[in-house]
Amino acid sequence: MTKDANPARPADHDGDRRGTPVGRRVVLGMLAAGAAGVAAAPYLQRAYDETLGAAAQNDPTGLSGLLPAGGGFRYYSVTGSVPDKDEHSYRLTVDGLVRHRASYRLADLRALPQTRLVRDVQCVTGWRVPRTPFEGVRLATLLDAAGVRPEAKAVRFTCFDGAYSESLTLEQARRHDVLIALRMQDRPLGHDHGGPVRLYVAPMYFYKSAKWLSGITVTDHVQPGYWEQLGYDVDAWVGRSNGRDDVPTT
Ligand SMILES: Nc1nc2c(c(=O)[nH]1)N[C@H]1C(S)=C(S)[C@@H](COP(=O)(O)O)O[C@H]1N2
Ligand SMILES: [Mo]
């Protein structure tokens, strides 16, 4: 494992917790639930997922971030709470250097051709989840619909948590393994995993896959995202960035 191999890298995102305390009993309860979850039916796993997500948002100890969430995922948010968006309130806007700005509702996104990919997920802090299905609309489809202007070079992503951001070059954004994901693990994206819509960048470290996606802006240069301003690599290819040598996810 080459965690912390890059000395320029800041304290990793397991370490940045804030909010009000969670009782020791809650944490121990989650540990117990995790142990039970190993042998449990899918619905139990989901309940555990939700419990952990809620507690992790208010866990200054960072302990819950170190616990395996459902299916091996860990819950991350850089903000203390994130609003819920549903069928009625959710919008995804596309703007910037495009001929046709757009605002998509969930139903609009579902009506477009869907792509399903099954790849490993790799977080830059070291954890990996094998063979996770993601499903949604190719980002390239939305870019084509918007009519990207010739001077455009990059895409910036913003989130309705009000804090997180990400970016890709236009070339990366057009890859067929970059999705506007509506489903993960063959069910609608839950709130903890960035639902109703998150970005999914299959070949890159999971910090690229911005949760709670609300904005796509076509730009003339790459603007480093939230973690990239704090030291992570902008080109986040799994196994070829951040001083790590993980097995590629694609
Ligand atoms: N909006 C938002 N997106 C985010 C993050 C975040 O804190 N906020 N964390 C990133 C990181 S570092 C990882 S590893 C994954 C975690 O996704 P998960 O919570 O579904 O496991 O989301 C990425 N996208
Ligand atoms: Mo991560």
C-alpha cells in the first residue's frame, strides 16, 4: 500500500470531520451493525448504510469515516448536512461555453439513453470496492445536446451541498466511461451516495465522482476542484496519480 507516498498531499479526507458529537453507544452500535451486516440480507445492508450516513455527518471523531459503510463504501461529505432533492426539486443545469443552456429534471435524465458500467471503485485514501454497477447518462450526451463552443477546453462540476466541486478536461469529459449517474449498485442513488444524481468518472480516483451534482459548466480552462485545491492531483487516473500505484479501475 502506498498511502501517504506523496509528501505533498494534505491530510487525507478521512481526517476532516466536524459537527456535534455522536455518543459512543451510537458508534459501537454501528460497529455491531457492521458485523451483523456481513451476513445480512440486502435490506439490512441498506438500513445500515443510512444509519452510518446520518451519524457520519455529525462525527467529529472521524471514527465513522473509518468504518466500512454498506458494501465497503465509506460515507464522505465536506459539509455538515446536505439538503434532500427529489423528483420535484432536483435540477441539473448545463451552462457556460455552450450554444444551448439546459436544465434537466430527473425525468428528463431518465428519458435519455442509459449506460451501465461495472468497475472497481478506488478511493485515494486506500479503500477499494470491487465491481460496482453505476448507471446513467453519458456526460458526452449532455455536452453534445448543449453544443459545446470551439473555444471550450474543460468542464466544471458543482454540487448542491454548496461546497464541493470537480473538473475534467473536455477530452476526459467525453470519455464513454464518464456518466451522470442516476443509479448505483442497481438501485436509485441514495442520498448518502450523492443522490439523486452524482458524477461517475470510472477511470479516476473516487473524489472525481462528485456527489449531489447540480451544475455542469463548460469553461475555457480547468479549474481545480475542492480536494485539488488542497493538493490532490487534477488528473486523477487510478494507479497513475497522487503518488499511488493501485491497480487501474478500467
Ligand atoms: N459532494 C461531494 N462529493 C464527493 C465527496 C464529498 O465530500 N462531497 N467526496 C468524494 C470522495 S473523496 C469519495 S471517496 C467519494 C465517496 O463516495 P461515497 O460517499 O458514495 O462512498 O465521493 C466523492 N465525491
Ligand atoms: Mo475519496
